[in-house]
Amino acid sequence: MQVDFKMPTRASAFLLLFMSLLLGNSCRDGGQKSLGTEPVTFKKEGELSILDAETNAPLTKLEIEIASTDYEIQTGLMYREDMGNKQGMLFVFSEEAPHSFYMKNTLIPLDILFIDREHTIVKIHRNAEPLNEAGIPSGGPVQYVLEVRAGMSDHWGLEEGDRIQYEKSP
């Protein structure tokens, strides 16, 4: 067998050198770089009870995270992969006003409870669809919003008019 071997031109030699350096570097580290991301997990910051409007009897008690800064309120439960049945996020606004929420980057279906300054649930939006960017309005002025796993407000028998009580962890 006869092979006709030609000397490479200066341009093709440069190209071969560049490709070998590029391939050599990518082979050294496996050709892939992995950027690890930590999952966002629940952090208990308080406890919240929901009370029946007529009897004042407790309907359920939850561990809550509290969102009160602009960043916490804007991020909410985005990127979470799971949340327990007795967990929730309470959004605390500085003033009572109409608010609207959406499910952008939110992976968990939620029930969203809109609560006025007197701690009364004024609206319950059940089964908010994950990743849906349509607005979910409060329907009037509220100072608090509680997000829980979808279906839990029915499971606990919650109705508009029920009240909340909460306290922050020390």
C-alpha cells in the first residue's frame, strides 16, 4: 500500500495545532463541565393556624416560610420541586392593596389564599396551574397571601371568611 503524504501548508498546520489543543483540553476535563445547583428547600420561619369563621375552631396548623422583602415576594415558591402538606409560604405586604400572582417558574400546583389586614380569607384560588403566567388577581385589597399545595384548602374545608393567626419563629 502506498500513501501519498504531503507537507501541510502553514495555514493548515496552524489549524491542526489549534484543533489538537482544543480537543486536548476538552478531553482532560471529560469534555463537560457540570454546574451543580442546589434545590431550593423549605425553611421554617413560623407557624400559622387557620380558624373556622363561625366557631373559631382550628381547621389546620402549618409550618410557614415568610416572604416579606421584595426579592422574597417576587421569587416566592419558584423552582421548588416539592412542598409538604402542612407547609406554606406566607407573603406579607407592608400595606393592604390589590395584588396579582402568577405561576411563572413555579413547578408545584398551588392553592392561593388572599387575606385582608384583619387576617380574614377573602378569596381562595384553587389549583393554580404550574408554569402558567396568567395573572391570578386578589379581587380586592389584601395584605397577606398564603400559598399551599393544591387541594389542601378543600382537604381542610377552608372557606372565604375563615381567619388566620401566625407567629414568627424566634
